[in-house]
Amino acid sequence: MKKLSEKEIKKVLEKALEEGRKVIPDGHVATYIPQLGLVDPNLLGITIVTKDGDVYSVGDCDTRFTIQSISKTISLAVALELCGREEVFSTVGMEPSGEAFNSMVELDLNSNKPYNPMINSGAIAVESLIIPKASFSDMLLYTKRFCDDMEITIDDATYASEMSHSSRNRAIAYLLQSKDIIKTDVDDSMVLYTRMCSLSVTSRSLANLALLFAMGGVSPKTGERLISAETCRIVKTIMMTCGMYDGSGEFAVEVGIPTKSGVGGGLLSVVDKELGIGIYGPSLDAKGNSIAGKVMLKYLADELELHLFS
Amino acid sequence: MKKLSEKEIKKVLEKALEEGRKVIPDGHVATYIPQLGLVDPNLLGITIVTKDGDVYSVGDCDTRFTIQSISKTISLAVALELCGREEVFSTVGMEPSGEAFNSMVELDLNSNKPYNPMINSGAIAVESLIIPKASFSDMLLYTKRFCDDMEITIDDATYASEMSHSSRNRAIAYLLQSKDIIKTDVDDSMVLYTRMCSLSVTSRSLANLALLFAMGGVSPKTGERLISAETCRIVKTIMMTCGMYDGSGEFAVEVGIPTKSGVGGGLLSVVDKELGIGIYGPSLDAKGNSIAGKVMLKYLADELELHLFS
Amino acid sequence: MKKLSEKEIKKVLEKALEEGRKVIPDGHVATYIPQLGLVDPNLLGITIVTKDGDVYSVGDCDTRFTIQSISKTISLAVALELCGREEVFSTVGMEPSGEAFNSMVELDLNSNKPYNPMINSGAIAVESLIIPKASFSDMLLYTKRFCDDMEITIDDATYASEMSHSSRNRAIAYLLQSKDIIKTDVDDSMVLYTRMCSLSVTSRSLANLALLFAMGGVSPKTGERLISAETCRIVKTIMMTCGMYDGSGEFAVEVGIPTKSGVGGGLLSVVDKELGIGIYGPSLDAKGNSIAGKVMLKYLADELELHLFS
Amino acid sequence: MKKLSEKEIKKVLEKALEEGRKVIPDGHVATYIPQLGLVDPNLLGITIVTKDGDVYSVGDCDTRFTIQSISKTISLAVALELCGREEVFSTVGMEPSGEAFNSMVELDLNSNKPYNPMINSGAIAVESLIIPKASFSDMLLYTKRFCDDMEITIDDATYASEMSHSSRNRAIAYLLQSKDIIKTDVDDSMVLYTRMCSLSVTSRSLANLALLFAMGGVSPKTGERLISAETCRIVKTIMMTCGMYDGSGEFAVEVGIPTKSGVGGGLLSVVDKELGIGIYGPSLDAKGNSIAGKVMLKYLADELELHLFS
């Protein structure tokens, strides 16, 4: 990573925002969940927090939005902590799938487990592992702590909207149950999964979460260990190979920062040992990733030399 | 069809039964629904009814068993009568699938409709078309009339067992809902589908149903038209191309009698304009078809010249 | 089948031609082989020959066109005669595939054999069985005899055009070789397969071939047995379930006459024990079947009661 | 990376070799190419070269073996240099496939391009891009220079063996041609592809190549730029996400060093900016990766803190 002055960093961020705004019209907000379709596509914000505690924010950084699939990183981390990696990875794989996030084809053809915890089938399986060990309120508390944001709550309107448009996820959950991959009640898994997706965050919350992963699980603020180093390593690696749906490979080449996206428009990006980056930009590309967010990250990666192999 | 004396036909049936019994040990009763696994695999019976009203029965012809997938022919017939072929075939296709009866792969890849009404996805879609037009008690009455068997009821133990092992069918139903193929409540569709599968019949009931299809929908007993000729033609053709799961093509070549199987061990075979054949033999081959039943039908087809192209 | 006078039959044929012509503009000639793209889409002809030797022809009945996939019925028949059904069906299956005629997906997923002899993979496998037992000139002689047409030759321009656009079929052939399904040289199989597809016939030749199958393999003219009854039964059944590519199921329901199509515009239709029908209409529907030919067959099936279950 | 003394590094390497040897019996040498099946499975060697020019070798480091799929990194690098990334990635994707290295399923279903350049279809497509710009002798020269090994030649016996067992790769190549993905002659592509796979290297050659990638394309010996930094970044990223066939995701989590394997038993591992590692261990796991090599790399990653996110 390049060393820059505070002023230079701010300038880079302003420029990144400007670059991002240009491509907003090329994307669309998610519409498969009606509530998500009501969002203003022009919102765009980014927050960077450094290991030294500096915070840089530009754009719509205080706007709350639903975390959606980014919660998969939290659930994976908690499941690894509570159940151990052996149990988790005997239930869900670690391989990129090459398929869309909600495909059932591979799961039906390859009978034993979902490809990875970042696609819906894998994440639902992860929730089912958590259920015997932690309640939703436990999970909410973990999320608040990991994100250093005590304001996080469920966005009720989005939760209701998702639950009433959950046919495909229910299909996935029942397929998992029919293959004995999940042992809990399907409804319980669906409720926990959908609640986790409906948590309301800001780009700042995501930047804090990213920094926690970057620092190997030790809170940069309090010095307290919240997650084990091994769990952080696993989560970061899987974000690298599987974090951007079926655009993960290209993103790794182009940007090279472990990142997880959500259809709410969020991006969680980890610059290992250095920075946490959180982005909000609800206009999505065809693969479901924030279109302006990707442009901003590419710009930052180039300017600040953040690519893993830069 | 060969013309034989009553005595000759009886002898052929006895010999068929004998041939069938030899292969019973090569198969297994269905076990994916626990209740089906309790059945005695050695049961075997066949009933033939002729257009002239003669009835020939050998073996376990009075044993009741659940109709399972054979009910798909009844539901298809009723849906065609109540909704019209246009509505039915805009919801479900007519093509053999080449896949197992409960595959979701093709449905997920090919988005618009299930391949045909004889696989689970297609049958569940058919039930959802029926729901606004007929209740289960209507359907039960249709079944009793078509089978000329007023004793038909739900086998409660099997129904309960199926409902508690219905994850895969629920997965299919939710996938159908997510693609807007079914518009009714998933639970309603599942209940109607599973109830229809749990109806308790005998080989005689099936033989009567087969004869009704063979006679183009006119009751051979009362002369009353119960089903239109066009509906019967459609059902018979789809039985020919899709009736034996992913063994349909081979069965058409080997035996050449339009037949629908059920995992309860039943076979419904239509010798057009001549005979109805009903079989019960719960030992199944790897594709889910009665193993002894197939041998008996092959024997009958050869001896009585029943192959469509014999 | 309805009994009609000669005059009535002619009238029905004239009307069928008229109905067929209406839909020609809804289709397109095949273009994936450039030579086929040069054909006049408005050509349309039909020939019916009866078991009593009557011949009815209307439209473009003397125009020669390439037989294409219809040759798969001849190759299957010859392979069954020369190698026996056991060898043939241990190499190729009998199940409809639900996929397009040139798909490789199922073959790669399901490793042991092509679904059936009417799709390209299955037909190439059949040619490889024939190669050790018969030369192309043998095959040409069989074809001439079966079609009672001594004028049949290779259409050299089409053959050359197909050979230079055979990448996909070569891909299929090498995949078959890699799975040990074909043991002969890939080039030899490709040459025989493509030559058989390039044979030049008329609707009259096809009607004769269809009648031969209808009569169980005995030449209606000479009384000589050219093909065994069992082989004819197999070919007719497979035409019924697999003859119209991934439109086979719908065609069976709608028309109910065992038929094989070719992308050259030909249709071979067998009315068992009664008629042979040959059609030429190069304007194809989206599945590769003669669009006007299908309309004509539907019209004939209704008027003459030719549906298997009519 | 941990800083260790020369003596400590040697000790770690000895221990790694010992660990690796334990698992050799759990794997098997590749047998789908007969010549590879003749190799002694107990061979095992590792070479590490550092940016400072130190070289550490233990085990069978002078044994030559065929580079196989590891050549895909060289071909990708050359194609990027000669054709530019735009042309390369309009022909082949960057996404992990989730499928075995020689699957054709996704390519047939997803029509436009192979998933990535590390699977056979992608690599054959890359060779076809190179053909108009570089001959095999050019490629050999590139390889010698990149590996700093002037002794590299084709292993003729392996080349001959592969060419006579190339049906599946030919199937892939013809499928690529049928989709217009490759424009060159199939035989030319097959020859170049197979020649590149048949190049004979040592663990030392691979370590040199790895170090070249680690140093961003500048020869650590001469200071000469052999490959652009951008090309190196792309190759390293794709090695990270796709380098270990359908075990890439798990390997990234467990070991976290960008690595490419070959069925000849080689492993090429890049510790960015620090080390090049080359391994030879022909006993393979079920996914085609050196079973002892993986254990050695895991051991080294733990001991020397080489995981990308350690």
C-alpha cells in the first residue's frame, strides 16, 4: 500500500466517488425484492478506516441500507467460532461455483454439499448450523460488535418484503433438507437467514467490520479479540475467491481486494493488515454487485496500490 | 391383439405371474417413504378387464396399495377437462425429460415450464391448476368413478409418512412458485398432490381406469362418457412417451403398451380399444417401476400381441 | 384409419398442401450448413403409398433433397440387422433426451452411452458399429432397396458443405471416443455419418421407406423380407418417442404418427400396417422440423384418423 | 513471511519432505496418459529460490518430468504479452468453474467462452490465440528463459502418448471451433497445446518461473524485464482462484499461496515479492494435484507464514 498524506487520501476518495457516479446509470437497483426496488439508485458513499483509527468518509455515508449477502461473512465467522471448521466444512464446501448465487443446478447434481458459504444454499446451510448454538438476538449482538455499530436493527419493511418473496430460497432450503444437509426446521433457517440479510448498516459499519477482519479479529479500538485469527483468514480467503458471485474471478484479477457484495448495494473490502473499506451504492451490475462500488474500488486499488499482487 | 379363449387367457396370466415372481428378488420396495418400506415385496397380482366386460384376475388382486404416481394420469385428465388443454400445456410441457422423476436440474436451467405432467414438478403444477376448480373430495369422487371402485380412500399412514418426507417435493413446489409456474399456495398444492398419491387402490381399480382410457372415456359398464376422447388420447400418448420415468423409452420399445407406474408398485396399462390392465407388484427396479410387473407385461405383450407396433 | 375413396384421398391431400403452404413463412430453411441455406423455402410436396400399392402425390414430389437425419432410421435398422439388438443397445440407449439433437451436456454428465440413436451422438455411435460390417456402398445399396429408389446418390455439394461445417459433430465423435463408446476412427465415423446424411431422396422415396417399416420389413412390391419384423418394431417405436428432436413429445400428442424428420426438410411417417408417407418441405420450425410438413400431417391425422390412439 | 536463517530454512524443508512422504501412498500417479503411469510415485523433491538468489533444494530435485498444466501459466503470460488482455479475455473468462479440468458441460451450456485459462478448454483457446503470433520454437524459448533452464526439451515419449490419448481434448477443441471461439486449425491448436504440456522440467525450473512471477516479471538474476508487471499480476491472481482444478478454493483457504499444478506431479508456487517454489511429486490426489506437494506447501505455509492472509 502506498503511503499518502491525509489530504491526498481525501482527494483520492473524492476522485473515486466522482468516477463511481459516472457508471451509476449503467446499473439498476435490485427489484426481485420489491422493497429494494424503492431505493434511490444515485446514492453513493464510501468509508475507509485505518488500523491507526483514522476514518475517511465521502458521499452518502450515514444512509442505512440492508446488509444482504454481506451478512454471509458474519454468519460464516460465527459458525466457525461456534461449531469449528471441521463441522462447518463437512456441511458446506470452499469452492467457487461458477454459477449464479441462487442456482440449484450444481446442488442437485452434486449431492453432498453446497459449493461455498457465499452462495445462498451454502449460507442457508451455515445458518442451520448456527441455530442450535445461537439465537437471532445473539447474532444481532455479534453483528453490532463486529461492526462497532450499536444502532444496527432489522429493517422491518425489507424483512417482510423478502419473506414474502422467498420462494426460491425456500426451494433451496427444502432441497438442502431433502439431502440431509440441513437438519433444522426449514422455516427456522429461513427466518434466521432472512433476518441476517435485513440488518440495516452504513458504509461505516461495513468499514469497521472489514477492518476487524483485516486485523485478524482483534478490535482495533479496544484490543479485544472478537474473532480468531484462523476464522478471519478463512473468511478473507473465501471472500477473495467467492465474494462477488459469478464475477468473483474477474474482480480478483481487476481489483484484487477480498470483497463481499450484497444486493442492497453494500461492499465489504478488506485490505489485509491495513484498512477496512465499506461502500454503499445500490445501482447494481448484471451480476448483482454495486456497479459504482466496483469502479471506486478499482480506482482505489490502482491509486493506493491495494491489489493483493500489486 | 390375438384372439384367445377364456381358458387360454387364464393360462397366459398364470404363466405371466410365474415369470414375474422369478424377478421379485432382483428389486426392492421403495424406502424413501418409510411407510412404503413396510410392504411385503412378494405380493404380486394382475387384473385384466376387456371391453366386453370380462374380468381376469390372478395373484394378489384384492390387496390395496397406494396409487402414487399413477394418480398423475387422473389429475392430468381432470385438469384437461376442467381447464382445457391450452391452459394445461401453457403451464406444463409434453416432452420426455430423460431425467429422474424428481430432478430439478432441467427445471432450473429451462425456466418456463416442467417437461411433462408425469414427473413430480409437472404433476405439482397440474394440481395447482386444479385447485381453483375442484376440491380434494371432488378429486376423490372422480377417482372412484374413473376406477369404478367406491371403496377408494386415503391411506392415512402413507399420507402422513409422505407429508413428513416431502422436502424434495416442497423444494420443487417452491421452485415452481419462484418461477411463477404455480400461483396457488405451496402447501395447498403439496396437500392435494400428496393426497392423490396416497389413494388406496387394487389392481382391479387400475384395470378399470385403464379400460376407461382404452375406450376413449366412455364407461364400458354404463355407456356414460366420463372423460372426453381428446383427453384420453392425450393421456395415453403421454403415458407412452413419459409413463415409466427415465425407463419410458426402453419400455416403449420392449413392451409397447402405454403404461404409468407408481412407486407403490402399481402399473396402469392401456391396450387401446381392447383391454385395461392393472398390476400390483411392490418390488421395484432401479428406476422405480414394478420389476415383476414389467416382466409380466412383456410376457403378455409377446403372447397376446399387444405391442403398439406388433 | 378411415376408409376413403381415391377421389376423397386426393382431395384431402390437396387440402393438406393448402394448409401447409400457409405456415411456410413462419419457418426458415436450415442455415448452419450453407448448402442447405440455398434451398427454396416454398417447395412443398407429399407422397402417400398404401399397402395395396396405390400412390398419391401432390406438390413438389420429384424434387430431390438430402435425407439428413432421416437416414438415422436406416442406419439403426441396418445396425440392428448386422450387429443384433444387444450390441446396439449396449452402445446407445433408447430414452428420449429432452435436449436438442446436438447437445453434449447429457453425454458428458452421463458417461456410458448416448440417450438414443436419433440424436447426433447416438447416430454417430451407430455408424461406428456398422463400419466393421458394411461399407458406404453397402449402405447406399440398402438405402436404395429400402426406398425402392435406384436413383439415390450422394449430393456432393451438400456433403462437402457439411464436412466443412462439422466441428460440433466432430466434438461429439471425439467425446464418444474418449468414453470408449466408439472404437473406430473418428474420421471414418464422420465420413459415413455425413455421407448417409447427404443422400438425395424424394418424398416418394421416403413414402416407400415408411411403407416398408409399416409392413414390418416385407417389401410390399416383391413380398421379399428386407428387414426383420423386430427391427421394424424397434425403429417405429423410437421414431414415436424420439423422432422429432425435442419436439417429439408434443408431436406424438398432436399427430400421433411415428415420424422422423431431417433438417433437409424431409419427414418420414409410418401409419402402421397401412401407409407410408413422405414429405418434403424445407422451411423448418425452431426445433428443426418441417413446419408445413407438421401441419400437413396434423391435418391428415385428423381427417384420416391416423393418430395411434384415435 | 517469517525471517529464518539458512539453517532453519533447510531444516523446515527437510521436515516438509518428511511430511510429504507420509501421504504418497494415499495418491496415485496419473494413468489416463499411459506414459505418465510409468513414473515412480515415490519421487519427491522441492526447490525454493529467494529474491536474493539463494537456492534451497531437497529430495529429487534434478529429476525431469513433464510440466503438463503448469504450462498454462506460461501460455497465458505469453498470450497476454502478445495479444493484449482485451483480446485474451474476450476469448476466455476469468471465473473459477467449480468443475473438473476437462468438463465440457459448462462450455456447452454457456456458449460464449471457456470459464478460465487454467482448464483445458480455456488453455486450448489461449494456444489458438498464440498460433498466429508465435511458433512452438518461440514458445520453447520463452519457457527456457522464464524458467532459466536451457535444458528444457519436449519429452517425446510423453508427447506421443498424449497425442494418442487426446480424444477428450480434441472434443473440447472441436466444440470451441463450433462456437467460433477458436479460429485456428484444431490440429494446430492440439499440437501446440500438447507440446507445451510435454515440456520436461525440474523442480528448480519451476522455482525459477515462480520467482519470476513473484518479482513482477523482472529476472532476479539479470534484472531484465521478461514479462510485464500487469501480466504477472493477472497470472498470479488466476493461479490463486483457479490453479488447483476443482480443489482451488480449498487450497486457497488451507495454504493460501498462488499455485498451479500439473498431472505430471509438478507444483508452481509464488510467494509474492519473496520466493519461488517448485515441487515434484507425481503421486496425485483425486483432483489431480500432487498429494505430497500439497502437504509440503501446507507445512511451509504454516512454518514460514506464507499464507496470503497470514
